[in-house]
Amino acid sequence: MRHRDAAFRAAFRITGRHEDALDVVQDSFVKAFARLSSFHGDSSFKTWLLRIVANQGLDLLRKRKLRLASSLDAGLHDDDETGGGIPEPAAAGENAMESAIENSEAAARVQLAVDRLPPEQKAVFAMYATGDMTYGQIAESLGVPIGTVMSRLFHARRKLRELLPDLADEAGSSDGES
């Protein structure tokens, strides 16, 4: 259970749904246990496990491609009482609530954008975004060269900047100097 949180974070970033991530993690641990004899220690156990998680997550996405596409479509075209899913600001004294709403909306928009990435880019981005893995570990987990990881991450970031230009501008201005 030591790597459960890292596995869940990676699965959630790949699948985009809490329930799917739980299923992927459970299936991955079962598969890892069943294949424990095939773990030879060439990489860390965590890297080996996260490779299984990534593969299980991508398999789930392939199986549910139609469902995900239709839910993404619905998420982009919801007609709620605010018209576009972005609430109008509340009374002036409710800054904390406004901030919480803005953060949850931004998170939802980011997840929708991540869902639109090609599966290979999504897997690399998910593993990188958890903050638990280096490029080398991601490459090892996915069985690809480190240059491929870097390329997929570059293209994923570029696509996300295209899909979320307003958030990219904010991130760029706050990333200046730390």
C-alpha cells in the first residue's frame, strides 16, 4: 500500500474520473500481485507498478473511448443557469467563495483539456504531473526513450496552452521568478 497514493494520482490524471482511477488502481495492484514473479528489480518497484497503472488506465480509456468522448462533449456544451458554466461574481464580500469557485472551475477546465490529449501524451503528462517521477522513471515505466517522454510532455504542454490560453498566461506570469 506504500505506492497507493502515487498510483491513484497517476490513474486519476489518466482517466479523469475518481471512480475509474479507483478501478484502475485496484486492477493494477491485482495484476502486479499476479505478476510479481516477473518483477526482476531492473527498475524500482514503484516504476514497475506505475507502468502497470499507466497501461491499465490507457486500456480503460480505449475501452471507454466513446463514453469519454460523449461526456467531454456534454461538459463543453452544458447549458446551466449561467449560460457557460462560469458563474457571475457574487456580492463583493464573498471573495473567499469566489476564489474557491474559480479554483474548482479552473481545475475542471484543466481536466477537460487533459482529457483531450492523445493517450500517449496524457500518460506522460499524468505521470509527470503527480510530481513523483523523473523523466527517466517515466521513460522506464512506459518503456520508451527519455527523449520520447520529453517530446510527449512538450507537445502535451503546448496543446494545454492552446486549449487554456487564459490559464497559461496566468501560470506564465506567476512562474517568472521564484
